Amino acid sequence: MPLPNATYRLQFRNGMDFERAAGLIPHLVGLGISHLYASPIFSAVSGSTHGYDIVNFSEIDPALGGLEGFRRLVGELKAHGLGIILDIVPNHMAAHLENSWWHSVVEWGQSSEFAGYFDIDWPQPLTLPFLGASFEEELSAGKIRLAFDRDRNCLAFAYYDALYPLKPTSYPAALEGCSSALNGLVTVAITAEASNAGAFHAELSSLVESSSATAALDEHLRRVSTDKPFLQRLHAMQHWRLTSWKTARDKLSYRRFFEITGLVGLRVEDPAVFEATHRLLFALVEEGLVDGLRVDHIDGLADPERYLQQLRERAGDRTYLIVEKILESDESLPEEWPVDGSTGYEFISTLADLLSEEASELWGDGHQAASEGAVIECKLQVLSHNFNAEVTRLAGLAARLQDADGRWQDQERMAAAVRQLIAAMPVYRTYLSDRGASRRDSQRLDEIEAKARAAAPKVNAEIAMIVDGVKANEQPAAEFRTRFQQISGAVMAKAVEDTFFYRRGDYLAANEVGAAPTWAPGGVDRFHERMRERASRSPTSLSATSTHDTKRGEDARARLHVISEAPDLWAKAVGRWRDINRARRQAGGEAPEPSVQQFLYQSLLGTWPIALLEQDLPALRERMASFAVKALREAKLRTSWDAPNEQYEAAVSGFLRAILDRGNQAFLDDFEKTVVPFIRAGLINSLSQTLVKLTAPGIPDIYQGSERLDLSLVDPDNRRVFSPRPSPAELPQHPTTADFEDCKQALIGLCLNFRRERGADLLARGEYRPLCLQGPGTRHAAAFMRRTPDALSVTLVPRLVFRHLGDGLSVRSDLWRETYLSWPADCGFKRLQNLATGGTVHSQHQIPVAEILDRFPVAFLVSQ
């Protein structure tokens, strides 16, 4: 299998289609990219901004250029020696009426041929939680009426632009008292069957095509739509119930993606569903159009291992296959999975070890215990609120493990046990199946059982029973085991990444996808340890620094790491800014509270331009105001998505607009003066992390536009349109901060082109060896060697340089005085070329660091 040299993640939609992507190819070639890494391309809901809300797996989205446009793009890629990796979504589809499978289920219920495609809890009515208020309230407000859907040829409840089809057996009631011209509709509906749905709709179309029938139908629908009791009775006849979107947290009859009711879970474990959702994909692979697959949210599947085995068997061994999987610090991908690696979130945490000051006062004695307690609190909150419907369903399944009628104990005790067990999970999920439990997963379950029992002794019996059920191979436990494992990862993500990380404001650089909430930096030693593990266990995983899911762009995060070097200076500045901006607090001076201000000031540091221009300020104000509302809702303290406190949100966003106004010059001047050294040190961090990504074990992944300066916030901010810039002919020497973007892009081009050509074997399979530094500046740098029998390279990067900044993008030379890179005794002396400067370094027992980093802040040395 030809492995990628480097991938370039491109977000389609938002102005990016296949034709425009083809125009980027010369830019990608110049960077040294080998594979375009595309977000989902199958047909999604009209106007989708991301493509994960798929409505048709058998069609490439016409909005992007369709199948022919895709073929043209791939042809252009291959003509330039590039391949393509597709992001695929096997876990869910859009619960949207544009989805013909979903429409069929809404219309025909369990008799639909697609009823088993979705993870629906039949035979209770299908909940459709898409109303702004209850059905009764919306009906009373005149927002619901009876209509004829002329695109689908069926009777439907109309709610704004949505047309929810009536089940055909309710047509006689819907058309009671209608004109005799419509008798044919009733006759056809009485005998209609889901297996012949196409003919049924065609017949309805022909029956209403005459002007007299159309007029009679329109008049009947107009008349009965004013009869609210009638519409209420008709609604009760359906095998679905239209409800307020707020009810989904307590009552939902289908599995969803996380807590998004607009994305319904697929039963891809069913062979028919697997085939239907992958047919076109496999045709593209067999045609040679697709070189790799990225599996979205693998933990949402019922049986990830079995799915991946099927996928590998059908896609073949030559297809590069990676999974989106959050790995905790002591966790690796299951050995049984036939994959080439992960999408690389864990690489971001490894870089945090390298770039954070491990001796900082931020990591006090109570840091870990406080974080653990806060996370448990967040988990229990989302379990009791956001995922209450899922917990209720699990509690009912658990009860039936003991008693066929589900009467064992009471439901609330069982629900409490479920909540405590999921809250105790230290990882996203376990992977038990009908094949049994691995030793690792059995130990994990024992650990969470002990932790849950200690936290909730009153439901110890229920906890023990549930754990026994999860471990059991008997069929009655299978559904509970599957559902329990599918929900635990969603709870972890929502509680940690989308709650706790928006509450913790002392060090935002650590609040990232894949990061452990109790993380504290391990410094250079742990960085090397993780890199050695990566070289041996997952050398073909992606090395990511920015993705469409990260909380902030890679260069924003790099400068936020600097706060760990000067937490006292930062804290004093925040206190000063609170005083300056006190008069701009709103809602009686209560908003934003100090903890939110701390979060916002760090976020502002992350987005602050290298050189603020007058025209930058309005856009920055609006970006920050929008981000603040999202962050506050995710934190779920004084406002949330399902219970927005608009007055509070307006006060916080108003505060931001006020402090970022030219009328507040005292703050703007103070903020800029304070953050300049943080920004400069952060830019050096950015070059360090970029070089490490390009030369360490793993396959470098570049997110669109991040080859230059990436100061984006969480989505949708990170999906903004970008325009590529030409790479400079060579790296600027003795660069200034104004040269940063050229430096970063040129460094990427130099290293990836080396990696693609003479360094291909070295950086793909070479040994990873930490290199020792000696002297007073030792803790301010890190170095490693990649080595094969025929070649070697040395990566040397600075770290923790906030108090040692020189001019421009440089570190004061006195930091490196009498500091040396030690050459390994078992490596012969080599003549090395510094790709960053073009200069030559002769290896010796002790190489002066000042000599290596003389003209450029980072160094990549390769044997000649």
C-alpha cells in the first residue's frame, strides 16, 4: 500500500466544490502534499455547511459537482501524482425529509423497507422532535396544517417548509367528507403497501392531476386545516409524533449522533444496511478513484471491530484506512482493528507536553483531584439532562436483564446506576461483543464498577447487576451492552470537550479535542516517550495540529502554551484589564463574571493579529462575540443550547464589543503591549510544532489554510473561506514576525518535499531516537534523530523561550551559551545540511546549539 507522504484536509461546501479544489492542486504539489483529505462528499441536506448530514449514500452531492465533477477532480489529482482520502460517515444519516429512506420510515412506519436501517426503538411511535413548541401549541398558533406534498405525492402535515407524510391507512380519516372527486384517493390508500410505495405515489399523482380534482383537494385541505381538534385526532393516528425539540432530552425513540436529533443512528451492523450505505463508495474504490478512507466517529458503531473487518475486506489492503478515535493517555488502538492508524488527536496532547512549562504553578497539588471532580459533575449533568432519554432507555433494558417484565427494582434506581457507571468511565468506551471481553476491557469494567459503587453505595446492587450484564455473552444482554458502549463515548465528549473545557479558563491550550481533563505537562521526557510509542505502535497515524473539530487553530494554541511560562504575569494583566473594563460590564455589572472574563481574555490572545490593523477590529469583534455565545452555551452554567438566557448572552457579547471598540483605547493599548511577547514566543512555538509534525513518527496532516497563520476559533469559525498564497522561493533568514507566514509555509514545503523524495524511507520507517542536550539552556530545547542504515536526520526545536526572546523570530543567543547537542556514540560523524538555512553542520561529540540555530529559529539537519 502506498502510504501518504502528507495529507491536506479540505472542507467541502462553504464555497468549496470540486472545481475550486482542482484549482488548489498546484499549491498542494508545491507544499509536498501527497493526498487530498476530503470531508464527506455524498449528498447532504440542502445548504449543509459540513456534509455530515448525509441524505443519500448513493449519490455524490451535485452541489459539489456530482460524480463527473469528482472524476475530473481525481483525474487532475492523479495527473499531478496526488491521491484522495474520503471521510466516510457510517454511524448516522440526516433525520430529514430530504432523506428518502427517512421519509419512507415516517410514511410507512415499521412496514417501510428502511425501518430496520435506522436505530429506532420500535414499536412505540417514532418521535419527531422538530417543532419549536409542543404540537398542541404550534397547532393552536396556526403553524400546522394539512397539505398535499406535490414533490412526493402524498398527504402530509405541513410545518413551515417541512411536509411530514401521513401513513396511507389514515387517508380515509384525512379525506372524510371530501368531494366525490377525491374518492379515488381513499380507494388507493386503503390497499397501499410499503413494498409498492412507488406505484402508490404515482397513482396519487395521476388522480390529482386534473384541475377539478386539484381544486377539490385544495378546498378540502383548506377547510380541515382550520379544524384543530380534527388535526389533533389525525396526528394521534400516525405512527409518529411531532414534538418540541426540547422533548428529545427526555423522550426519544431513536439513537442519535451525540445529542443532535437531526442525525439519526444507522444500524450499519446489519449486512443490508452496510451494503446500501457503502455501495457507491466501494465502486469508487474499485474504479481506482479513492486511495484512502477516514471513518468518522468509530465509537458510535455497535461493533467497531466487525465493521472495520468488513470495510478492510471490501476496500482491500491497498486502501489507507484510518479511524477518528479519541485515545486517552494510557490507551492505544485495539490491536484487532485492521487499520493503519488514527486521525491523530493524541498528537496534539504530545505537543502540549513539549511546549508547556512543566514546573508552572498552574499544576498545583489539587489540580488533578479538582479536575476529576469537575468532570464527574459535568458527566452527571449531561447524563441527567442532555442524555436523559438515552439513560431511561438503558435503565429499561437493564431492568429486563433481571426480570423479563422489566420490574426489577425501580427505574430511577437503575437509571442512577447507569449514570454512575458511565460517569466513572476513564475512556470513551469499551469494545465487548458476542466474541467476549478482552482482558483490558474486563479490567476496565472492574475499575469503573468499584468507582461507581464508592460514589453511589445505595445502588450497589444495580451497579453490580449491570456490570455482570455487560460482561455476559448471553443474547438478552446484547442490546444493553451495545447501547451502553455506544452512549459512553458521546457522554465523555459532551461532558469533557463540550462542557468542562468551556468552564476551565486557566489554561485554554490544554482544552483540546483528545486531551485528558486531568492532564499536566510531562515535558521533554514524556514527549520522547510518546514519540517512541508512536514510532512502534502507530507510525502511519496522522499527525494533526488543526482539524475541523479542534477548539482553536494550531497557531492560536501555540501562543496560549506560553501562558504556562508566565502565569503570574498573565494573572496580573487580567486583573488590570478587569479594572479598566469594569464600567463596560453589563446587566447590572454582573456579566461577564471573572471566570468568564479569564476565558475570554485567553481566547482573545489566541485570535489577536500579529500586527493589529484598523480594519481588523470590526471582524475580530464579531468573531469573538459569536464565539462567546457558543462557549457560554457549551459551558451550560448560566445559559445553554436548550435553555438560552438571551439577556445574559447579550450582556457578554455586548461587553466584548464594547472593550474591542476604538473608544476603549486604554484597554486596547494595554492588551496589545502585554500580548506582544506572548505572540512572539507563540510564533516560535508554532515553528517548533510545525517542524516536529513534519519530521516525527506519523503522517503530517495540514488543515486547509493552516500552512500559514491559523488563529481560528472552534467551528464554524474554522470553516471560513481561505485563499492559498504562493510559497517563497526560500526560507527567510533572520526572520521578523512579519515573515512568520512565509517561514511556516516554506518550512512545510521544504520538509514535505524532502520527505517525498530522498527522505521518504527515513521519515516513514526510520528509528526514533531522542538526543541529549547538555548545558544551561538544555530545558529550552528538544532534539531527536530519525535513522535508517543509509540515512539520518536531526530535528532541533526551541521551547519555553518567553523570557529569552531576541529580535524578530529569534531567541537571544546567550540562552544557548555553552549548550550542546550530544552526538550518539554509536553514530559515525556525518556532514549534515540544515534544510532551513542551506548551511552545513559537521557532527562532532558536542555540537554547539547556538551554531545550529544561528540564522533560523528551528533546524532540520539531514545527512549528505
